[in-house]
Amino acid sequence: MKREQNTKLVIGIVLMVSFLAVLVAIFLPLFGGDNALNTLDNLYNSISKGSAYYVPKVLQQIESHPATAVSLSLDYKQAEVGARAAALLEKAGATVAGRGTEIQVQGDLPSILKACAADADSAYHGRGAEIEARYGLAAEPALHAWWSTLSAIERDLTKQKLFADARLVHSVQTKAVECAYNYYGIEASKISERWGVVLLSLAFYVLYTVWYGYAILYLFEGLGMRLSH
């Protein structure tokens, strides 16, 4: 009985030490100067981007929406964002009064949203230079300003009880701008092109979890601890 317990203790120690050794290796820059976690995170972001392109559907929604003249009062938390938003809106054909944290906007809602969707499309495909050429702004600050603007527009439209317009604005914000911002700089790929790496990473995850579980089990049993009921 004592020999069996000692054997389990040795097995538990070997499993735990090897588990920790692999854990250290996971955080070492062994994959082109990056660690395994970041490499896999980039892989899954790349795969998910390949199935998160909604701009064409959003544009169809905008096209089918009737021309709508809107008069909006938009609030921003930061004056800098408000100034960027004013430049974006003016470029989209809207009339903008005021600067800073509060601006007043008049214009055609679908035209504003088309300009926003066009910027989202450019950013999604990594064409940030197009956005910079339009506004003199880098892609990420421009998209952030669009996101803040759409939030403010949705709030104001809801106050005016223009709910159909508000829903369209929300759709553009979540399906076009957010996706473009979150995936900016990431190259899209299909899971069919990377299925081998995906299966290997999932198999390793399952194995590594079981590995740790058995290490704990054998350590506890080797130390004479047992679960009972």
C-alpha cells in the first residue's frame, strides 16, 4: 500500500513539473517572436474575421431605407471626439453647427450612414490609407468617432421617437463599425485553410486540462488524501 502511494506521488510530481514546464514554454516567444497564447489568439481572430463581414448587408438596409431628413443634437464625452465627428459628418454632406462636446447636425440620414459604412468597409479590408486621405485621420480614431456619433444619433432619434431610424443606426454601428474597429489590422482567413492547426490546438487544450487534473489527483493520492462520500 505504501509503495503504491509513493508511486502515485512520484507520478503526480512528474506530471505537475512537466505541466509547469509546458506552461512556461507557452509564455515564451517561440513563435516568430510571439508566445503561443498570442499566436493562437491571432489565429482565431483571423478565422472569426472571415465570417464577420456584414457591410454589404448593412448597405442593403441603408439603400432600402427612405431618404430621411434629420435634425439632431449630439452629445460627446470628449471635445476631441466631437471635433472629429463634426469633420466626418460634414464630409458626409451634413450641416454641422457647434463644436466640442455638443454639436447640432442636419442632413439626410441614409447619406450619413453610407459614408460611415464606406469607412467601415475600408478599415475592415485594411485600407486605412483611404480613410486618412478622406479626413486626415488614422482609421482607428475615425472609426471611434463614427461609433460615438452613431451612439449619439441613436439616442437622439429614440428621444424623437423615430424608432425605425434608430434601429438602422444601431445596425450600422454594431455590424459595420464595431466589426471594422475590432478586426482592424487582422488578416482574414477561412477555417478550411487552417483546420489542421485548429484541431491540434483544441486537442492540446483538452489534453493539457486532463494532464493537470491527473497531476492533482496523483499528488493528492500520493499524499494519502482521498475523496469519499
